[in-house]
Amino acid sequence: MHKRTKECAIDPKVKKKVEERDDHCCIFCGKSGRGEAHVIPRSQGGLGIEQNLVTACRECHRLMDSTALRPIFLSIAKGYLKNIYQGWSEDDVIYRKGEKTKAQGSWINKNLVNNGDSYIENMKKPEKTKDEKIVFFEDYIEGIDKK
């Protein structure tokens, strides 16, 4: 297996962490989802790491990957990750041969502070109800309809 293929694949442990981070809910609509939606796609070197993955239901994942709504979904997903990971950048979640990425260990989750072996909540994670996620997505759709 090529190193790039390995780096872009999603380890089951990473998928589980992403799902826990996102409360097992699609970040777009609030339905039950899986933590396997790459923000930067594997075809473009997107790494299979927490900082490049979001939880999405099957339908939202399909819409994000293969429809004209892709830019909207990506905008939401990138904003979501920027809110969680201080200094999040697209460039830092793309595989580059021979380079160690920022995502491979130096990112700090804004919601947690590493204190030895335990994590302590530093600030309250933004609370989003399923309805708020739907409204947020609908606001984007309404904005497109008006243009």
C-alpha cells in the first residue's frame, strides 16, 4: 500500500473519535450519521484524520460529494472545523510527500486542554440542537435561492 493511500484512509479509531466529537449526529441536518465524510477529499490528498472529517448522514454525505450543493456543504463543514480546531487550515489536512502535517499532532481542540493523561474541559462546546443545524443549513439554501 502506498503511503498516500494509507494516510488518506480512515482508521476505525479516528472514525469513532469524529462520531463522538459530533455526538453521532450529521453536522448538516442532525440525523444519525457516520464520521467518515472527508472535507478535503481523498482524491485531492485529504488526510483521514479528525481535523479533515465530519459526521454526516448518508444523504448529506452524498449531497456534499456529488451535487451542485457541494460548495455550501463544504462551507458549513470548514466553518464547523474552524470552530473546533484553533488555526484549522485546508493546507494542513492535505498529504504532502515527506512532510509532517500540523494535523499529525500539534493542533489543539479549543474545547479541551491536555493535562497529562486526562482531558479537562476548557470551554463549553457549542450546543447545537438538531433544529438549529437544520435552520443553519436552510439559511444557506435560502441565500442561494435569492441570488
